[in-house]
Amino acid sequence: MQSRLYIGNLSHSATEDGLRLLFARFGTVRSATIVTDKINGRRRRFGFVEMASAAEAKSAIGRLNMTQYEDTVMSVSLAKLDQ
């Protein structure tokens, strides 16, 4: 199992630091990014978090998927790898 997570339906007020703090409850966060639009620079409503291990990623999915964060219900799942 991989350790990179897709975080969907983020609030416009969500921050990368906020994601790091939220996911750190489940282990070591290697990175947290919120995707921005290349044309206008605005934040999109999804991002990625990479945990240090697959076990930590699984724990975060189990506890955070479909929970409220920053006034929206976010989805947390394994990120699809480029093929």
C-alpha cells in the first residue's frame, strides 16, 4: 500500500499548514500540498498529503474520510498513481 493520499472537497480557507497539523495526529507527514490553478493562481479544492508509511496513511483514511474540516466534508483516499 502506498502512503500518498488524495484530499478532496477542501474548503477555500484550508491551508497546507492546517493539513499538516490535521494529518500529523496519525503519523509523520512528509508533505502537504493544495493544488493551485496555473492560470489564475487560485487554490483548487483538492490536495495531497504524503505520510511516512502505508500504515499511517491507512489510519488517516480510516479516521478522516468523510469528516468535516474547515466547514466542508472532505474525502480522503489513496492517490491514484500516474500510469
